Amino acid sequence: MRRLFRGATLSSLNRTMEMTMNRKRASGLDIDQGNLCSGVAYGWAKKTFANRSGRFGAPLPGLDDSFSNVMDMGGLGIALSSDGIGTKVELAERIGRYDTLGFDLVAMTADDLAANGIEPVCLSNILDVDHLDAAVVDSLMRGLHDAANQAQMAVVGGEIAELGDRIGGYGPGMHFNWCATALGVLPTGLSPISGHEVEPGHDVFALRSRGFRSNGFSLLRRVMESCFGDGWHDARYDEQATWGEVLLTPSLIYSPLITRLRRAGVNLTAVAHITGGGVEDNLARMLRPAGAGADLTGLHPPLPFMLKVQELGGVDEAQAYRLWNMGNGMLLVAPPDARESIMTLAAELDYDIRVAGAVHSRPKISIQTRGLHPTVLERPLD
Amino acid sequence: MRRLFRGATLSSLNRTMEMTMNRKRASGLDIDQGNLCSGVAYGWAKKTFANRSGRFGAPLPGLDDSFSNVMDMGGLGIALSSDGIGTKVELAERIGRYDTLGFDLVAMTADDLAANGIEPVCLSNILDVDHLDAAVVDSLMRGLHDAANQAQMAVVGGEIAELGDRIGGYGPGMHFNWCATALGVLPTGLSPISGHEVEPGHDVFALRSRGFRSNGFSLLRRVMESCFGDGWHDARYDEQATWGEVLLTPSLIYSPLITRLRRAGVNLTAVAHITGGGVEDNLARMLRPAGAGADLTGLHPPLPFMLKVQELGGVDEAQAYRLWNMGNGMLLVAPPDARESIMTLAAELDYDIRVAGAVHSRPKISIQTRGLHPTVLERPLD
């Protein structure tokens, strides 16, 4: 189910971790059931591919380790990517600010497309609410509009469903869950980025994030609550902001950079969107098709509030780097001759980028962490 | 917001009804907030169309009264349609049967595409759960598979999100909300079905439904609960089935017939998918572009259990025909010379179809109802 069912998929990839730590307890999610469900869902979905075999919309093979499917639509490669923003919504409910979540929603869907070299084009969103509050809906949709502008996408469809007590949340206001499906196109003449062309000696670049994206919030909330009680969102992080505000920091959208690089002819051999599973799992996923390994010694440091969360929760380095992006929201892999173009174009678009390491031929990934207790995380390639 | 936000849209179309009845109380939904929210969401969404103006994926004009948007993708017309199955999910939770909801999910999304003459191609689904139960997920996905086969679609994407107490439902099992976005293509050489070419003298055909679709369940549940108490789903409807089983009856998917008719060159001038708002609103919506009216004297009768619900709830004819499909799941409009082809092809595909009435030039819709208290519902065209 790697290819299709994102949430459960990441659980599946994380399976080996369970040997060394009880992630079920740590993350609040049931990993075994996640594996089982993802397998089940993928099994049924894959059987339906035959319905379009040899016809308009036939799913293309080759992206088994990605979260996008590219379909052949009359010679065009069109892909869909569905995702939601999970329990990050609770942050917005807690502090009453709703205009940033659109950035998380666009980031989660558009950047999954971008990770396969697919240009995001448009998006249809579904907002499930317990009851309607027009002021909240206005803020949400304004934020989605702003984020869509940044990603150069059109919001072409939507559904608002009133589901009463099927939807729960924090506090007395409107509660909601929000998800979207983004559609993207494979640029004419280009192949999807699949990782198959990764080679030893290729650079691994890290793009800096500006906060937590839409994953790892179960543990975040538990850490906060155990330190500051139920009203933790109002606890001061520093003189400028509360913890609620800091954790709500909207996701940075990386797709415009990938589009720009691809259009400039830069050869990206792999791209990993760092969400659940962290750098380690997502790096492994992007290297698996080529059977290559990598050493990352130069990742961006975590943001200061990430270190503080780690300290407050007593979260060890391995767990922090698996559940959270720890300052690195996307990784790019490219041959050495692309380095200058990548650094230049990223700077032009105001992305903070650095060379974080290199691909090698050994079947192992190692990551020099930069959390509270720096260490080297190693894992064999599976 | 007609074009984009389905749930709220229908509320908007229903606004005039409020003058004669308190639908807020009757349906359990807040119509005024619905109108406001749909307007707000559409306002922000429409501004983002400029992001694709003159580029790949530019939304085409002309479908303001539909629930699909067609985008120009390199000469191809591609459309997305998002919807969920609302609180019908509770029925499945009540009786522990999960393999029929996939038909509702495909019907809600594929038939919105079909109503614009767009062929459904594939679908990406998002399942929000409180916690995972692999057996339930297996049944849901098996049903989705079966429904996708019927609609000849591929399930190309998915997301399973564990959201804990953000998701509520009935009983002790896994609770969930389920939605999807379907992608369809406008057949080469054909225009979308927009209603603009409807003319006086065109036939209106009604396709029989086999039960409630995914709308009107708030009132259904209230009627059942007030008659049979909390465990109403176990109350016998007849010797064969409980009320829970009867109300769970899966939606019939009409898109294969529309695809077949269009491919056979049959000129459909309007198609209405009868969901929230019923025959009246959806008929008005499809006639509005041409400014035509219609008399429907020959609709299919409601299914027997629909009459029984009407009786148990003391639901008047007007309300029943607005909240429920009352036996007619889709309406087709076509010039008289298409009648024979339509009747023949529908029969070949086992759809129960009849000529229900005709289009005329007066700015009025009248519907001969066939509920418990047959009457003629009239409304001016707005």
C-alpha cells in the first residue's frame, strides 16, 4: 500500500522501528493495524487498475514507493494526491486562528506531487464540520486561497459537509477535519522522478522547514499537555509567541522550487517530502529503487522550538527524527553538475538550502542528527 | 457557490423553501449558514482560477450550475468532483455491514461528473477514522472495488487518517467519515452537458432509484428514532429485512448509462443527479441555463419503504420530494428523436427508465408527486 494510502503507508515503512521502541505508545497510533489496513486497501485498489488498462487513464507503473500515481491520459501524465492535515487542526481550534491551515493542506498534497516531479495544477477540498461557522470557513478558505496562489494552483472544487457529532474537536467552536486531492501534470518530455536514476556520488540537498508540518501532532500534544496542562496552547514559548502559535506555524510549500528546477532542465534524481517517518524513512524510500545508501552529515539544525519540545518531552533523537522533520522539510538528490543551478535557483526563490550529504553504494543510511543529543542514526536499506 | 461546494450549494438552491417551511428544524442543517459558507468558499476559490488562466488547467466557463468543473488540460477537458457519503455511514455502523458504502461513494462522485457528460475515469478516496479496524477497512475497500468496477473506474489513490476523537459515530466499533474525489474526462469532440441546449418539447426521462442515496439522512434518523427508539435499526421493516438494512440500500450508479448514451451519439441536453434538494431543485438547476420550465407527470413511484418513512414521520409531500429522491435518482433531458435510443440502451443496461414529462417554455416547474398524499408541486423558475 505504499503507493496509495499515505497515512498507513508510512506506518508500514516504520515497521522495523518497533523492534527498538514502542512506537504504538509513543505516537498514539496503532502501527500493526496501520500496516494491515494499508495492505488491505491497496490490495483492493490495485485490482481496479484493470478497469482502465489499455484505456484512457491507465495507471503507469514505476512509482510503487511514492504517494502519487501517474495516469496516462491521452499521452498526458496526470496524477492525483490526496491527504489531510490531521490533528494539526486542533491547534487552530485552540488559538482561534484559521488562516494558516490552507498552507498545510496545499503543502501536504502539492509537495507529494512535486516529490515525483509532477507540477501541481489544481485542487479540490473537502471540509467536514460538526456545524458551520461562516467566519471560520472564511478564514480557512482565505488561507487556502493564499496557499494556492503560492503554489500556482486553482481551487476548482470543494465540498462542505455538516456531519454533526461525527466530528469532534477542542473547545466550543466549529470543529472540522480538512482534506484535499491535488491534481498535477507531468511536464511534457520529462519522466516522473522515481529514484531509479540515483547513483553513488549524487548530492543530497536539504531544504529548511519553518516548523512542524501536518504529522507527529499526537506526540506533540501529549508532550505539551503533560508539561502545561489542558490549556497548554496559551503557555508562553517566548516573549513573542505562545506554544499554540509556535506549533501552528504553517508548512512551507516546496513545489514551486521543484517546478522551477525541472523547467530549468535540472536533473533531479530523487525528491523526498519529509512528513511522517521523518528523514530516515523518506530517504530510505527514495533510495530504495536504486539500491543506494547515503550519509547525511549536513542537515539543517532543528528549529529552536523543536529542540525545546524534545527537551520537554524527553524525546530521544531517533524518535524525534522519525516523527518530525527536525528542520528539513524536503530532500533533493541530483548529480554533482546540478549543484550550482540548484543552489542558485533555490536562493532566488528564497528557499534555505544546503548540501546535506551524498549518495554512496553501501546498503546503509546514516544520519548525523542535530537535536538535543546529536548522534548518528544508522539503518540498513530494506 | 453552486459550482463548487456541493453541500452548501444545495442549501443555497433551497433557500426559497424556507419561506414556507422551517427546513432548518426539519433537516437538522442550518440553511442560512450554509448559504453564507458556500458563498464565502466560492468567493475565495474563484479568485484562484487566475492562477491557471491561459495555462494548463485553466477552468472552463459555462458550468456555473453544476457540481463539476472542467479544466482545459492541453486540449483535454478534465474534471474533478468531490463528495462524501455523509451520515449514511451511521447505518453501516449500526448494522455492522460495510461493503455497500463504496457504491454510495462512487455514485455521489461519478454521477456528478456524468450529469455534465463527463466520463468518470478514476478516484482517490480519503477515509478518516477514530481508530483502525482492518476487517472494517477490508469490507469498505471491497465495496469500493466492486463499485469502481461497475463504474469502470480505477481507485488510484487513497489516504487513511487516524484522527482519534475528532471522529465520532454510533456504537463501539470503528467510526469513520469517507469522501472521495473523482476525475473524469470530457469525450473528445463533445461538449459538457450544461442545460443550455434544452428546448421546449424535449422529453424528461426519469431513472428509477433503489433507495435513499447519501442525502436526507438527518431527517431519516430522526423519524426512525422517534418511532423505534435508539435501537431503531433492528426494528423489522418486513419479514426479510430490518429498517437498518433497508435504509442502507446502496446507491445505484448511473454513470455507465450516460457514458453509453454519449458514446452512441445520443444528444442529452441536460442531466440531473437527484441528491439533496430532490427532483424540484435539481430539475430547476438543469433548466435554468435555458430558461425553460417542465411538467413532470410520470415520475417513478417512491419505493415502498420511502412511503412508509413518510408515513411514520408525518413528512409532507413537498418535504419528502425535496429531501429524498422518492424513487427517481437521475433525470435526463433529450430531444424527441432520441427517445427510442435512450429507452433501448437503458433497458440493455438494466436501468428502469420512463418518460416522466416534457420541457415547455413557461417559467414554471410542476411535479405530480406519487407519495402518500399525491399532489402537484409547483415553483416558479428563479
